[in-house]
Amino acid sequence: MKKKSIRELIFLLSFILGSFSSCENEDAEYWLCNSVWLDIFDYAPHTVCYQDLTFNPDGTGVDHREYYYFDAPDGVEIYAFYWKWNPKHSHSIIMDYPDGRSYFNNVWVDRYTLKGDLDGVSVTFEAAK
């Protein structure tokens, strides 16, 4: 009886201590930084945007966008940004661009998918590689 109680206590303590570790964010960061993330969406009438995001482990990133109007190239924009996990919200990324800040909230990332709310818009990116 006493051995069972000790085992249960050890199991409970290891579960509690494990839940306080940052492994979840470390796994998310591994996948986040090991893919180029691609999204394709309608930008305006007859205009499609191909956007890819790259997050580097050193906290830098690139936001690359190509626009197509009636399937013809209509412009390219490339923005460098700095990123970090939001210390106040564990599933949120702060992205600092030269002209402002973006928030990527409710982030969920795995090997193939990056999704969340980017500045209030629900987005889903797929791993490009």
C-alpha cells in the first residue's frame, strides 16, 4: 500500500514539473524555424497574394509577398522583421517590422502547418519544404 502511494506521488510530481517546462515552446520554435511558411490568399478583386514567412533561430525573419493580377505578376514586397515569443502570452509571437508591430496570436505549429491569428486575421501557412 505504501509503495503504491509513493509511486503515485512520484508520478504526480513528475507530471506537475513536466507541465511547467518550456518543452512545448521549444518544440514549436524548432518547427517554426525549420520551414518556410507559405500562404496563398485573395488580396483584392482578381489579385492573389503568395506570402511566405521565414523565422530564423536568431530572432530575425523575412516576410516575402508576390502579387498576381489576373495571373500576371503585379509586384513583390520583401520585409525584414525581428520576432520573439510574447512573454505575456505563451502562444503568441511579436513581429517587429521597420514600420510597425504585428501580433501572431493563438499560434499552433507542427512540421507541416503554422496557423493562428495574424493581426486579427485567421491564417494557415503550410511548410514549403
